[in-house]
Amino acid sequence: MKVVPITEANGRLEGFDLAWSCYPRKVARLEAQRAWEQTKRIRPPIEALLAAVNKLALSTTDKQFCPHFATWLRRGQWADED
């Protein structure tokens, strides 16, 4: 999968919308928004979250093996070391 660079178009986005635009698998947006709200106390700053999203995009070659964004958030997978 490819990393989505921050551009002028998505550089104006904030919070969930920015993270969603960079996440490689865009399914179940409403569920992802719920998960975003549910994890607001434990989520890292957006910069760290985006770095983890980019790492995921580089390490996953097939979208079917990429978890839904809601699942990724609820599991705290931004902290995964692999």
C-alpha cells in the first residue's frame, strides 16, 4: 500500500478527517468516528498517530490484511512495535 502524503488538500483537515484521509483502508466510516471518540483519552497526538498509520501502510501489501480503522483504534495498534 502507499503512504498518503500530507498535501494542501488534506493538510487543512484536522483530527478524525485527517487521520481518515491517510488511513489505507476506508471502510465503516461511522464506526471509525465512534471509535475515534471512544479513544480520545488514550490516543497519542495526531502526529504520532499519522506516523503509525504511515508505518501500517508501508508494512501492509494487501488491503484485506489491513484492519478497519475502528478496530485499529480500539486495539491501540498505533503502539504496535512490528
